[in-house]
Amino acid sequence: MVPNELSQNKIKEIVDRIVGIAHPNRIILFGSYARGEMRPNSDVDLLVIKGGKYNYYRLLGD
């Protein structure tokens, strides 16, 4: 594991939190984590797809 690399469990926690708040149609992981090419300074790229109207400020959370 690369230092500072997020575990699959941590990414799942992040996705679960997004699902609990935003109820998206789909979440797509892309970028270096999706390719398995993450480095110590890599971020996690998630595309959240949600149809309909939403309250932007509610999605921001606390």
C-alpha cells in the first residue's frame, strides 16, 4: 500500500455517506484509484450522477 493511500473500506465509507445524503442514481470512481495507479498525493475522483432537482446546500452537509 502506498503511504497515505485510502483503503477500499475508506472509499466505501465515503461512497456510503454520499448515498445516504444525496441518493444518487450512480457513483463512478475514475482516475488513478480506478486504474490502480494511485500515488501518495493522489486524490479520489468520484462522479456523482443525480437526476431531478436538489438542494445544493443540503448536499454540502455539515
